[in-house]
Amino acid sequence: MNVVSDRGLQVGRVVDVSFDETSGKISSLIVKPASGETFANFPRNEDGTISLPFTAVLSVKDFVVVNEKVIGIYLMRSAAQPTGGPPSLPSV
């Protein structure tokens, strides 16, 4: 399923989904970026994919729409987070 931002940027394609094992809720979408420049400052997984927080998802229909502001907040929090723990996900 294709992923686009709320501003129309082609983000990539969903290749997997991460769940919280205790709650069963989706925590993030694992996305193969459309290009190397897509979300270039976003941390990459070993296989080159990116993990987008599910709190950034606005809509899921024919494609997934994500909120760029929420992703920006996530990036700022992860940059400010001391090493050793995952950043907290922003709420919408």
C-alpha cells in the first residue's frame, strides 16, 4: 500500500507493521521510501526502510496518508532523546 504525506509527497510503500505486544495496537508502519531523498533525515532501519509512528496516520483507504507535522515532532523528540531509549510517540 502506498504512503503519501498530507502535502502530497510520495513517501513510499508499506512493507510491514509493528505492534505493541501487550496492547495489540499498531505502533508504527515500516515503509520502503520512494527515493533516497524521501525523509532523508529520518533514521533508517538496517534494510533501508523507515519506521513511521502510527500516530502520524491520518487516513487508510486506497493509500495511507500521514501527517508531516507529527513526523517532524517525532524527529525533534528523537533527536532530543538521550541514547538508550526510544522516543515517545506524539499524539494527534
